[in-house]
Amino acid sequence: TKKPDIKCKPKNFVQALIYAREKIGAVGKESQGWEYKYASLDQLFSKAIPALAEAGLFVTQSCKSIKEITKKVTTTTKKHPDGNEITTVVSEEIPEYSVCVTTTLMWEGGKETIVNNGERNWSKSGKPQDIGSCDTYAKRYDMLSILSVFPTDSDQIKELQTAIRDDDGQRVQNL
């Protein structure tokens, strides 16, 4: 595989992050589901990965599926016509599944890294499709978080591109 050309030569990790964020620019909400628009993981990666590579940054994401058991206790009391009460206690174990993602951002110019162990998403069923959906959701939000990128409606991006001008009066190109 061919190594990406690095056009930017940042002097430190922070400069590399700043450069990459400027290159990523605005990420549009191009996907739709559950009655709202969002930036999909592949859409985010298609903008972020080239910008990160150009700045000498590399990102990895790993996920861990976790099964946890919660106990649910139900107590019912019934009163019989003779006046006696019977109390029934039912205890059941309910499995819950979650996906926890770890995102690591590394710089080729040194040992600096950012590790984010934050995003966790839940699935009640534990079915592979649900776990996969949770995995994608967690990766997307963890990536947005670590890069401090916030998706915007496509119409808002177009408005910004036509409205924002730089010092020489030209339209800003990297939104």
C-alpha cells in the first residue's frame, strides 16, 4: 500500500490536530433514520481520514462487547376472601449488552496520543445486528468527540460557504 503524502509538516501534536480539524471542516448530516438526520460513520471517515493522514495523524478504534446481568425483583401480594394474604416474590436475571469503544489518535512526529474511552451504547437484545448498530453509533460519536467536530445540516453548510469570506473577500474554501 502506498503511504499518503503528507503536505503539512506540523511541529507538534497540537498543530497537527488544528491542521486536521481545519481540513475536515464541516461534516454534513447526509443520512436519515429514526426521524432525524445524522452524519454517518463512513461519511465522517471519508472526510476525517484523509485530513488526519495529511497532518501525520492516525486513528484507531476498538470495541468491546459487554454482557451484564441485572436482577429484577417483582413482589405481588394477593388477598384471599378468607382474609389471608399471599406474597409472591419473583427474581429474574435480565441480560443487557453494551458496546464500549476506545478511540486512539496518534501523531507520527512523536509519542503524543489521545485515548478516549468514553462512548458506550446499549442493546437490549444482544443480537449481532443490534450489537453492530451499537458499535457503529459508539464509533461515530467517539470520533466526533475526539476530533471536536459537530455535524451540521447540509443547508447550513451551503449558507456558511456562501456567507463567510476571508480577508481578501474570497469565499472560505475549507468549510
